[in-house]
Amino acid sequence: MNHHELRDVPGNMRSLTRKIGIAVAAAIVTAGVSAGAAQAAAAETPSLQPPANLKILGQFVVGSGTQTYTCTGGKFTGSSVPEAELFDGANRKIHHFAGPTWQSRSDGSLITAAPVASSPVPGAIPELLLEVKTHSGQGILSNVTHIQRMNTFGGVAPTTACTDGQKASVPYNANYIFWGN
């Protein structure tokens, strides 16, 4: 609808038409920014780049997640254990837990991976490139070979004193980009 056609539309309908147009434009920009942000974040950290011949198989965000630390020697140090629910725009869900392991909620496919590169993030857990070590089941994770954990926020170990064996779960957020063939 061009400017001249809008003149003949009642005022509240013209306003609604403009609002719909703005919402559609915002959705298009947001979708472009999300994909672009993942590519830009990946491009900014060459050490976290997966092999060049791979393509993105899925991009997920942490809907809710924690990193759990165990107290040793009066401090929360060492490796953390993740517990997170990941979501994408297609309503696919992945459970991320100890191992580290990722399992599709819809088809049961499961992978474990190990870090191959890390980049520190002030005040947050590091960004990572992980390489898949094991696969089981058929589904959305079947062809994944590498995972990037990017745009991390939170999840760092508490600095408070603790009693050996005590656990602390710290909320975190991140984007997970699954790469493969």
C-alpha cells in the first residue's frame, strides 16, 4: 500500500497498517541480526573457529541454565557441571548437562564433546570451541562435529568461602552454535 492509498484508509486502520509494517520490518532486522551476530562473534575469535568445510546446523540460546561448582579446599574451583535448556527459533529443544553432553528433547539424539579452544570473557565463563567425541541416536545432533559456546554471560564460580563438598549453582547464558556436515 503506497502513501496515496493510505489517504483513503480510515485513521485507525492506517495506524494498524503502519504498526504491522513496522513489526514485520523489526522481525526481519532481528532475524538478520541474530544470524549475523553469531557469524560476527565467530569471526571475531579465530581460535574458536570450527574447520572451514563445516556449516551451521543449528543455533540455540540458553533458556535457563546453571554452572554448578563443588567446594574443594575451602574454595569453589575447578570444572563446573552445566545444566541447561537450549532453544532455537524452530521450537527445537536441547538438554545440556554433565559430560559435557547435549541431548535433543524431540528425537533423543545425543552427543558428548570436549573443548579444543577457549577464550576468556571478563566476569563470565569462557567462550569455547568443542569437538564432538561421541554420537548416539539419529536426529538433529547426528551430524554435529563441533560446537561453539559464544556470547557467555555469568556462570563464574563464587569467590566466597565454602565447606568442602558444598555445591553452588550459578546462572549463566550463552549461545550454542552447532556445526557439521
